[in-house]
Amino acid sequence: MMRQLWDYFFGPCTPGSTGWRRAHGAVLIVLCGVLAAVYFTGSLEAARQMNKDPAKHDQRRFIGQARMLRWHPVDYVTPRQWMPGYPALLAPFRVDEEDMPAFLRRMQPWSVGFSLLALAGLAGVLRRHLPWAESVLLTLLAAWTLFIFRGGHLQPELIFFVLFLASLLLMLELLRRPSWRLAAWTGAAFAAAQYFKAAMLPALGLLGACWAVKCGVQWLRERRTPGWPQRLSRLAGIGLVVPAVLLFYLLPYLLASKRTFGSFFFNAHTAYHMWCDTPEESDALNFLEADRLPVNLQPYALAPHYAEAARLGDDPHRYDALIEKWRHTGLPSASRALNEHTRKQLWARVRSGFLQKCGRLWRDYAPLLLSMAVAAGLALLLAFARPRAAWQLGKTHALGLLAGAGFIGGYLLSYSWYAALGMGPRLFLNLALPLLVLPALAAWRLAEGAEIPLGPLRLSVRKLINLALAITLVLAVRQVWTTDLHRVVGGQ
């Protein structure tokens, strides 16, 4: 064992290196299998203990849609607040006569299994950019600091997390080395993520802006060289493939939205909910079923909503004051929010939402934040220690760095705005994998070929990074298993 550790950290093995590599792979497979079994047991036990009510955390919505999808096409039954991808995944398991609590309990082991498949997909995504050891290490960090809390909740987040990261990495790779095939894969990844959560249009807009910059830079560089119009046209055409593929896959859903709501990309969250001033306004929009039909505030149109509230035992007239106000001012919208609030008020709301959720994330996801901090700290340390390598990396990936910063900054800004309504940290966790993976990727790139002399020895910086992240993983597993797993409500 000591010889193996010595060879791993201090240089190539002696003639038995092939055997050592095989042993390494076998140990890695066994370790992953054991950790997967422990993960499944822990995640399921936590879900059985803390997730007994399907009415919480929007699970009732997805279960109800899964039942409807057994008998109707996606574009007919799906509300424009939750996307149809996850309910379609649940639909084959839904039994009509089964009540929701029973379905939730029966599906929890399946849900944890889906989370393991999502982790396997994450490892595959990372393997495209990293060796197996580093890919597995980051996957285990994601599993034990994030996925384990949410595995037993019937929500689309875990699958979306992986698709969200895959879309970002494909977008950055496409900006660095454009190709028709890569553009098609990027569009398909965007469409798959959009089917699970309606959050990809801002990323598509960012990609379009970066692509325009890329075309402009190429025009400035090559406008005096022969054949530049053909090369520029090819580059512009590659950029158009991404939205074309996205629209192709989303077309049935978009046409149904246009038919019902008058807009191809209608979504109740972005149209109404995120522009509310209070959680009560958002609840009133749910009362009006703004995600199912165009909102009609006339008294005759409110009768079905009153009847449904009475059937559920709620006060049917609790939102009458708000409805009366909206008859005069109009429903919450972006234009209303910008016109009725000063710039200082808008910024105060963003800052308030960000600070509230930072405190909540630290209480519930401290090991995840620690992992991000370690990855970011290693990247910054190496950037200062190897300024030439950092300069070359920044020069090679300049547009990618701009796109990555815009991606994280833009989504963080919008999530901070939305978080002021008092919701949980679910939206912020969409950025967890990018904030963990991108700094780690940068650190490993900066460490390529770097060694630290220690007497007669030369320590591999890349393997020291692996050691630091492995220690972080051990600390995270200990904290999660002994304390957090039975305290954190993962569905929020």
C-alpha cells in the first residue's frame, strides 16, 4: 500500500505499472459501488423521514401532471409553470387509483435510483474534460454535498442540474472550437434542460451575444484575407444551429403555448410570479391558475376558482383585495416592476434576496460551499503561483471566461431577485455544479506539468489538488452522514 501511494504521488511506477493501473481501476470501481450503496440507503432513509407530504415542495403538481400525461398529450395538459419532462418520467409509474402519499412513498426508491443515474451522467459529462479519477472525485463531491439531500424528492432538479452543467460546458466548448456537430449537441442539451425546467432562454441569449462578438472579432481579423466571407458565413451558420435544434425539439410545446396564451415562450414564472412584490401576490396567481389559462379578472370568471378554494377548505375571498387592485393596475409584470420602483429599490431587493439565501445555504449546505471554496481557492492560488500559465489560459479561453462569468452572474442576479419572495434555496442550487466544476477545471488546467521539488522528490501539483479535494470529500461525508442528512429538508 505504501509503495502504491509513493508511486502515485511521486512518479511513475516500476515495471509493474500496468498491474498497478488495473488495481487502481478495480479499487475505484469497488469504492464507487460501496459509496453508491451507502448513498442510496442514506438518501432513502432521509426522504422517508423528512418527505412524507406530497403537497410540499411542488411534488403534488408533478404527481398530478404524471397522471394526466397517461391519457393526454404533453402539449394539452402541462401547465406553463412546470415543464413536462419530469412528469413524463413519472407517468409510466403512475396508477390512477393510487393516492398521492402512497405514490410518493412507492416512488422514493425509484427517485433515489434516478439520482444515481443522474450522477452517472454527471461523471460522463465530466469525463469529456477530465481523466476518470478527477471526474469521479467531483461526482462524489456533488453526490455527498448536494444530491443526497434531494434524491428522495419527486422534483426535476437533480436531472436538471446535470443538463444545466452539460449545456454550459458544451456552450463554452462551442465558443472555443466551433463545429456543426458540436452546435447540434449544444442545441439538444439546451432543449433537454428546457424540458425539465424553463430556464435556458437566458443562456441562449448569452450564447447569441457571445457568438456575435466572436463573429465580429473574426471579421476584424480576416476582412482583408481571401475567402473571409465564406469563413464568416460558416461561423454564423454554426451559431444558428443551436437555436434551430432547440426550436425543433420544443416545437410542439411552443405551438401549444402560442395557441393558449398568445406567446410561444409563455411561462407563468417569468411572466408573472417573479415580478410580484410579496409572496401573497404569488399565491393569488396560483389561486387564479395563471399557468393554465389566460387570467381573467372579471367576476363571472372567478366563480370556478372560488368553488375550488371552497372545496379545498380555503377562504375563497382571501385574495379579493389584490384582485380588485389588479383590475386597475394590471397583473404583475416586468414593465410594472421597472416603472413602479426606483433603481435603489430594485437593487435593494436583489441584495436582500442574495443575503437571505447565502445565510440559508450556509446553514443547510455548508459542505457544498466548502467544496466550492476549496476549488476556487486552489484555482486562485495556482493563478498567482503560475501567472504565465494563467495568462495563457485566459488568452486561449477569453470568450469562454466572459461567457462563464455572464452565465453565473446573470443567473445569480435573477435568482437573487426572485429569492426576495421568501422561497427556499432551490434556484441558487442550480448554480452549484458550475460553481464547483469550473474552478476545479481551471485549477487542473493550471497545474498541468507543474511539480513541487521537495528534496530529492518532485510532487505532482495535479495530484496534490486531488488530495485536497479528497480530504474535503471525507470531511463532507462525515458532516453529512452524522448531522446534516437528518436535519436538512432537501426539497426546499
